[in-house]
Amino acid sequence: MGTVSNALNHPEKVSPATLARIQQAIADLSFVRNEAAHRLRLGVNRTVGMLVLDVSNPFFTDVAHGVEKGLDGTGRALLLANSSQDRARELAHLDAFEEQRLSGLLVTPVGRDLARLRRLRDHGTHVVLVDRMSRAPDFSSVSVEDRLGGAMAAEHLLSIGRRRIAFIGGPRSIEQVRARLAGAQRAVEAFGAGEVVFLETPAMDFASGRRAAEALLAEPRTKRPDAIFAANDLIAIGALQALTKEGVALPADVALIGYDDIEFAGAAAIPLTSVRQPAIAIGETAVQILLEEIAAGDDRGKAKHVKLMPELIVRTSTVG
């Protein structure tokens, strides 16, 4: 077994003839090396974990793409998990990640409590928050200026004459929802006219957007909003389905704006105005910080907090 081990790990120590016989035997037996066991013996894990709020949201797919680009050439693998915006699922995944002894974790937390992440880090896994500004001085983070993004959306709607803005998003425990809503409210207050009404949803998905829009349409016409700002594009596209089904004209009757600028936004039946997040750049930046912290070990130094800028992309759903 020692000769086989040397052939796998130190081929320079094995004669060419012996190495050739072992490699042929490996091919004949379709042998696959147990890399996890090998790394465990060495005390090293080359796997990076990523825990996102909603793997079905193309925004997080794009962030993961950025992470993969950042890992290219490093010899590290990416393990992706989905919390489904549920704290219990998040904790279950964190328990599994801890058992795996990951070298690093990129995570978009469901709530504000970082105690579980601290325990994970104390046990040797480096942690960077993604799409979430860290309020804790000991966690690095990469996020987008969501308050600014919310303000940009509201200012655009105000500029086209809209005054009754319905903000659809939730749950409220998600920090991005609170920040985008706060930005919109601040913009309306600064404008000196108009209002923002918050409709909290249980999730950030198509179905929640559709049901929220249906609830708005059930109101008397005089109480309906003349604009909808959705906390992400999935909610906005769900709302778009409900509005068009009921014959509501966009943007004549209701202007609609989303957030993220996923690929489906521009490809919708009525192209969707959206606040773009630089998703791939978020992933690349976050994994670069994580790799730096892994390399530094216990001497990682002061946490880094990077904020990227959103961009308003105007399409037919607000300006026909």
C-alpha cells in the first residue's frame, strides 16, 4: 500500500515501470481517489461553502458564477446550499458545513444573529457575508448600497409623476428588504409629496408577488397604487403576471420596478425596469476576500467591508 500511496502522492519516489503498472491498475479498476479522506488526514480542506437565501433566484446563481470565477485555478471546490429564507434550514446547513470542516464559507444570512457563524469560525472555518453589510466588526462583507438602490427606484417613480407607491417584499427579517424600503421612504420624504405603503410577503418569489398584486387589485380603484416597487425581480414578475391578467395597462395605469436586474427582467413580456446589482462582481469580490483570510489564518487582521453601487435600468414597465 505504501508504494500505491507514493504513486498517488509522490510519483517521483516510484520507478517509471512500477508507476506505469499502478496507473494501469487504477484505470482498469476505475479507481477514484477519496480526496476528502486525503485532506482530512492532512488536516486541510480545500472546499469552500456557499449558503444563499434562494437558489431559484437567478441573482444568486450569478453571484455563485462570480464565486466560481474567483476560485478558478485555486484547486478549491464550491459546495452550494440553499436556506430558502428559512432560519431553521440555515442552521441545519451550518451544522452540516461544520461537520465538513470547510476552509471557508460565503453566506447570506436570513436574520441578524451571527452567533452561529461565530461558532463556525471559532472551529476553523473562515466566514464572509455576501449581499449583506456586516454590522459586526469581526466579519468581512460584500454588499450593495441597498438604501441608495431603494432611493433610486423611488426617485425614478416620482420623476414620472407617480405618488402612491406600493413596496412589495419580505419577510421583514431580511435586511435587504428593510434597506430598500428605507431608501424608498427617505426619497419620498425628501421629495415632499407621495407615500410608500409596505406590503410584506412571506417570501421573495413569483407566487408572493402575484398574490400581493392581486390583493392590491382587490382594493377600490381610488385606493390602488399608481406604482409598485418590488424588493426583487421575482416578486416584480409575479406582480406583472397578476396585473396583465386583470388587464391593467403598464405603465399607463401602474408603473412597475424591480430589483436585481436578472436576465428575465429584460426578457419579460413587458420589459421590466430594475435596479441592477453587480452580481458576478459581488461573488468575485467576496471569494477574493475569503481566500485572503484563509491564507492569513489566525492573522487575518481587520475585517474588510466592500460596498458596490447599484444602477437603475429603465425599461417599458415604467416608461412606455
